[in-house]
Amino acid sequence: MPASPKYVIVIPDGAADEPFEALGGKTALQAANLPAMDRVASEGIVGRSRNVADRFLPGSDVATLSLFGYDSEKYYTGRAPLEAAAMGVTLGPDDWAVRCNLMTIADGRLSDFTAGHITSEEGGSIMATLQQELGRPDVEFHAGVSYRNLMIYRGKPGATVFTRETKTVPPHDHPDEPAANYLPKGPGADLLIDLMKRAEPILANHPVNLARIAQGKKPASAIWLWGQGEAPHMPPFRELHGLKGAIISAVDLVRGVGVLAGWDRIDVPTATGYLDTDYVAKGKAGIEALRDHDVVCVHIEAPDEASHEGRADAKVEALERIDGDIVAPIVDALKSYEQWRILISPDHSTLLRTRAHDRAPVAWTIAGTNIPASGLRYDEQHALDGGGAFFDQGWRLMEKFLDLKWSGR
């Protein structure tokens, strides 16, 4: 009887892009030196998938659900509930989770949605103060990682505050644009806007911000509330596919999707969710997780962060680090197993030109058991021209990836 197959998913978040002038008219995937990813593509296949349905904003929430094989039309309720799952915050049937960015608003504009990549320690101190000053029985503030935090609204049966008609906007999609143009609208908007306004004087006088300003750093001058949703209900991955999974990520959103799927959460202490993350440690963690898991997902946020900052050189560097420190050793480790497959795919596109997410289909590559060699390299153009499969419903790719009888055509 053959040993159980091993599967690895590597997500270079936001890696997909369009040709960019600063890269000589190439995409970041084309400009980067990626021998390991190109080896996967050459020994395997290259294709495309659309991970964000037209009615959704092109965010990592919907796109990650899709990559993990869950139809967002059925299971998506909002971004923040996914993060709440990772943070261990339980939502009742009438509760709503809301993403709470600590960010910099300067001259009325969405200057920096990360508040200068504020540290988790600094962010935790600010969130504790917000809970002390603004918290109440129905409003809670919870510290997450860096600028990524949560506000929880505890509802009551029959009392509607938020609905599916509540509209909020992710600040990272509108860099340097007027904040007033993107305030919440619809049911519950008054509550969100009131909390945002009441937070301003608290943040202006907070010791963390006074210290950051004195050091020449950007302050967390505002909170931005968005991505609201109710508790999602997803069937466990093991129930659907009979496989035990693990998630390795420094981002609560991605961790949360894994947790809701029933995967084990494996934390890498030196992973940051930013450009300075510990790529080597993530690669080692992925290899170690293969020992007692059937499916291991390694997510790296760095390419997405580079695009949001409009830094083409940093995006290329991040992709090269992922290639050498994560993909290369994992592929070598996989080849020691009798049956295996690897999938490399961004969740969504993040464009250097706009510094925002995009809903265009992304390029993926798969190699391993029963996958024929294409001789191609891994980039957007080869995925488009190489004749590989295209999944208009991206969530269907997972089932094919796990099917060792599927050859990619």
C-alpha cells in the first residue's frame, strides 16, 4: 500500500501583477530570478484561476477561501470574522467582527494604512487604551498583529445594527486619497464613524504616538473600521477531503481561514507578515509540518506589502527570497516522498502601478505525481499562453490539485 501523498501550497501573497515600467516592462514574476519556481513550472504545469467573483472586492479574504477550496458565494461573511477565528475571539449568533486598522491619516488623506508598520507591542498598548476608553458591553477592542486589529460588536437577538447592506472600504485600496470619500455607509455606519471620531483625541495624546513622532515615525493617528461580518460556518477540510492540514502564516486573516477549515495553526516566532519576515524559518517549518500533516500551506505576505508601497525592487527581492528559502527546500523535501504535489499561487493580484488589489486571474503552477512536464517558466504570460487549465471558479482548483489522477488538462 503506497504511503499517504503529501501536498504543499505556497502562497506568495499579491505576487501577480501587470507589466511595470520600473521593471523594464516586465511583471515582478518575470523580472525576478526564480529558479525553483521555474523548475516547478518546467517539471509541471502552469495555469490560471479567478479567485475573486465579480460581486466581491478583490481581497485576501475571498481569495484565500477560494484557494483553500471554499466557494465564497456560500461561505464568505466578511473579512474580520476570519481574523477573529485566528485570534480565538468567539462570535455569537448576533455578534459582528469589524477590522480595526491602526493607521495614519494626514491632511485628511489615507496616508498609511499600516501606521508606519507599527509594532504589535505598540499596537497592543493602543488597543488596550481604546478598550478602556471606548469599550462598553456591546463594543470590544482586541489587539492583533501590528496594525491589524479587531472591534467586536456584541448584538442582541432581534436588534439589528449591521446588515449585509452595511458598506465599508479597505484603506489599502485607496492610498493617499481623501478619507472622507470612503467612510462607512448604510446600517451601523453611524456607530462606526462615531467610534472613529472619538478615537482621534485618544490617539493624538497616546504615549506610543508621542514617542513615535519624537522618533520621526508615523503615528497611529486614526482607527479605520471595515471588513465587518458575522461568524462563518465552513465544513472542515478533513471532512471534505479526508486530509489533515496545517497553516503557516503571520497574518491573522489567512490563519483564520485555516483555523475555520480545521487545520493546525503553526506559528513561526520570527515571521512578521512584512518584508523582513524570516523566510528561512518559514521554509523549515513547512518541511517539518509535512511529517504529520497531509496538506501544508505556507503563506508569505511580503510581495503584497511591497506592492502596496509601490516598491518594485522590494517585490522582486521578496519573490526571490520565497523562491530560494521556501520553495527550493520544500520541493527537495517533497521529492523524498513516494507521492506528492506542490501548488504555488498568489491569492490575488496586487498592482505596483495602483498599489492596490486587483481581481484579474492569477497564475499558478503545479508539479508532482502524475503531472506532465510543460517546459514552461512561472509567470503570467506563460500561464496565459501555455495551454494550462483555467478555473473561472478558482475554488475548484483545490479538488483537482488533490486528485492524483488529474494531469492538469
